[in-house]
Amino acid sequence: MIKTALFFFIFWFGLMISLLFLPGFYFCKIFKFKNAEKKYVYYVTRRWARFTLFTAGVKISVKGLENAPESRSGFVVISNHQGNFDIPVIIACLPFAAGFIAKYEMTKFPFISSWMRALDCLFIKRNRPREAGNRIFERIRQTDKNPIFLFPEGTRSKGPEMGTFKTGSLKLLFQNQSDVFPVTIKGSYKCFEDQNVIKKSTIEVFFHPVLSSRNFQPSQFEDFNSELLRIISVPLKSSI
């Protein structure tokens, strides 16, 4: 319990310290240094994520990094969702910055929401599904922003099994003929959710080849969804 309490203290303290780096982001934004802005945000957030994992004793094993798209826009990153450590894990090992879809209530947390806005995250109101769907659709089409990142399960599985995908946002990207970069996160639930205390562990991250919705007919969404599920779930079925 002492380690868990210490970790959360360092986590929030680190977030407060990270605010000292926000002026650099705003400087690039005001003077429209778009490339420098993206590189700066990626640099700072990646190091914050790695520091967070280090303080928890979490190590990452990455496989398939060569499958990462060369382009830094025009696609959507899709992953399973096992635990709270998934987001820092993704930020730490993705070779580019990505914006997450988050519930609107996250805007009430100034330390976190400031950097989420810098990452081009999208805040949606879950009690307004039609509005949320429209905003997600618009965000997918914006190639000038960081690629969007989706957890289609909608919530943490808190275990080794993957939950079913909620198809609402997936249908939007399918209709938009977006490319999908599938990612599998394996073992992150062991770092906290397994016993509700911070534990040292190794998380495996698998980057898969891009799956293009353009290779499917408009009537083949179920086939597309099944293939995406299959790709992401395969590493979860093998023993560690």
C-alpha cells in the first residue's frame, strides 16, 4: 500500500511539474510552428509517460514497431483496454503522438486536460451520442491533427480477456474509409487492477499491420469488425 500511495503522489506531482513545459507548446502554437509544436508535445508527453511507468516499476516489451504507418495522419489507432496503465504505455511506445477520445468530465482536471488538448484529444459528452458521433466523424476527417486513438471496448476489461467492441465509432471510421492501425496491449491489468495495488510487471505491446477499410465493400462492416477483433485478440490467446 505504501508503494501505491507513493506512486500516486509522484504521479500527481509529476503532472503539476509538467505544467512548466506548457509555455513551450503555446509558443509554438501562437507562432504557428506546427511541426515544432507536434514534436515538442510528443517529446514532453512521452517522457512523462516513461517516467510514470518507471516509478511504478513497469517495463514495456514492444513487438512489430516496423508496422507503424509512415504517415502521421489520415488513420485511426485501435487497441484493447485492460487497465489504467494503457494510456501511459501507448504514449510511451507509439512512434508518434495520438489524441484520445475522452469523456467531457476530464476537462475539469486542469493538469491532465491541458496536455490532452495539446495532444489533440477529443472530449465528448456520452449522454449526447448523436453529437458525440458527429464530432468523432469530423475528427477522423481532420488530417492536420494527430491521429485519433480509440478503445472500442469503452471501458477497461481489468483482466486478460478482451471485451466486445462497441461498433458506433468503428462504423464512423469504416464509412469514412479510414485506415486502422491495430494495437494489442497485454498484461497491463497486472500492474494495478489485478489486486488494486501498484505492482511491478512487464507489459507487452503488439503493433500490427495497417488494416484498410477500403479493402472491404460498404456492406462488409461486420467482416471488417471481425477481422479487427481477430487481429487484436490473437496475441492475448498465447501464453506469456
